[in-house]
Amino acid sequence: MKPKQLSDTSFFPLHRNRAKAALASLFVGDSLAMPVHWYYNPDDIERAFPGGIQKLEAAPELHPSSIMSLHSTRQGGRSGCGHQEDGETREVVGKVILKGRRHLWNQPNRHYHHGMQAGDNTLNAHCARVLMRSIITNNGCYNQDHFLKSYIDFMTADPPRHRDTYAESYHRGFFANFIAGKRLNQCGARTHDTPSMGGLVTIGPLAIHELLQGYDLEQVKAVCRKHLFLTHPDDSLGRICDGYVALISGLLMRKPEEQPQQYLLVAAQTTLGIDLEGLVARARSDREVVGGKYSTACYINDSWPSLLYLAYKYLDAPREALLANTNLGGENAHRGAVLGGIVSLASSRTVDEWFSQLLEHQAIESEINALITPP
């Protein structure tokens, strides 16, 4: 279906500025949190970085709460958790993806992002770029088959085209199904952590692009849910995805006089029945909510409310939002990527200093500009 013309093009420069800031902050939020990604004890962050993370940093040599050695290298999930890994189950890590990096998974307390430097992005953020480049090279149009080919080419490259050491469960599950001969659009695997925050990282760029093209909200929701299910086939995550796309639409397309808070309140209520305004008003500290009321783990029923809380509290302050998110630990990199997009859609600002320090900021900026420029 062809997109309709935007009803009022006079605001398009404003929409484009919001989109540019949001996409930049996706990569900033991810990179800022990378060195303390999956630190589940915030005191460990303080010990590694006295005063907490305050700028882009490299990944430390050791990770105090890493369980990478327990994760399956042959499929999604952990080794021995409800599935058999016999001699007929082929290796995925090191053989199909992450070539040359399998040995790093056997070491206790190995950092998930071993060897990554200040300003590096994690694998999931790189996959957001894969999506963006797929759209750009396909004449500005999203196509599921084109994306899948781009994703597979990127993930199976030898040597890898990124510097990450770790691949989330969904990547490993996808490629286990891929080498088993499943159809590409049915390779998405279901594991205990399929409904997780990492599934939303590529949704923001896709939703922003489709909305700027003039597609209506219901069309964009449908496209984004189908895209999500290529790698994260889970209905509960799909419902959150619908609410997330509606939130992006409201924040991106709102008129200058409209307040952004209303869209966050609606998103919280419609997705999980959360009184967001009350939650923020009652909280004595961020830790009371993120890590207290809600786990800092990846599971969407905790990570989504945590993200909305941070977005509402720090809506006009991208720097403070991303610092708070980072120093709360847990699933802070992917939570930070999505959070960065939301607060920057609301404020039309990113943290320019940090964006300019991303190791690949020039390429990322070019991709952002190409994605949001009208055909």
C-alpha cells in the first residue's frame, strides 16, 4: 500500500529534526551504557567507575556478574536449559556468527563486550544500522526479504563487521534455525527471553521512517510487528511494540504546542495499565523503581515500565536520562537505545558531544540523514 501525503507538510522540518535527534540518541544511549551492560549490582558500577559512568568509556577487562559462559553457543537460551545439545547440534557462535570469537565465551567473568572501546556500539545497535542501510539501498523502502538478506550477510561476515563479542539469545536462535534449513521468515526462535527489550532496538528507526513517509499509524504498527516477529515472535512483546510505535508517532508528529507527557501516560496505561504519573510522583529514588519495583533485567514486563519511568522523569533532559539509565545497570544498553530515542523525540535534542565521540559517528550520521530525507 502506498503512503498517503502528510496532511500538513509545514511541520516536516520539525518532524525531521526530532527524528534526527532520536536516531542519534539511540546510538548514544547504547554506547554510553555498553561498558556496564548487564551489571546487576549498581555498586559494581561505582567500583569500576568511581562516581559512576559520566562519559563514553571502554569495556573493562572483567565483568563482575557475567554469565556469558553459561549461554548456549548452539542456539538461543542457556546451555542445558530445557533443550538438548548433542553432537548433531551445530555450533552457531564462532562458526556461523561471531567468527573467531567463540573462545571468549568459555572464560569466567569475561565482559560481554570484550575489547570494545569508548564510543563503540553493541551488536543490537549495529543491527539497527543494518535495517537503516537496507531501507536506504532499497530505494528508500522497507522490504522484509531485503532486510533478512542484509541481516544474514552482516551477521555471517568473516571477519565480523562489528567489534562485539556477545550475541543475544535471539541472534543465536535465529541462526540455529537458519542452518537447520527453516524458511528465513520463520527463523525467529522462541526462548524464555524472547519478550525482551532488545527486540525494540530496530523498531524505532523503522517506525520513524514509515511515519515520515506518510503511512498512517495502523499501517506502521502492522509493518513493525511483522518486522519484530522475524526475530522476536512473541505476542506479549508484539503488544508492547504496538504501544511503542504509537508513542513514537505521537511524539514525532505532535504539533509544537502539544505537550509530550500525554503520550507517555497513554503508552503506560494502554500497554501495561501503569499509572505513570503516580509512579513518578511516589518514587523517592530511581533505584526504588528501576531495580526495586521492577527488575533491571531484559524481560519486557519490567524493562518497559522502567524505561517509561525514566523517560517521563527526564523527558526534557537527554543527558540526565541516559546517565541515570546507564548507572542503574542491568539491561541498560538496549533500554538506553530505546530511551534515547523517546527523550530526543520529546526534546528535539541529543547529546551532541557524545554523538560526535561515537567511533563511527560520521557513517551513522550519513545513514540517519539518508533515512529521513524525503525521496
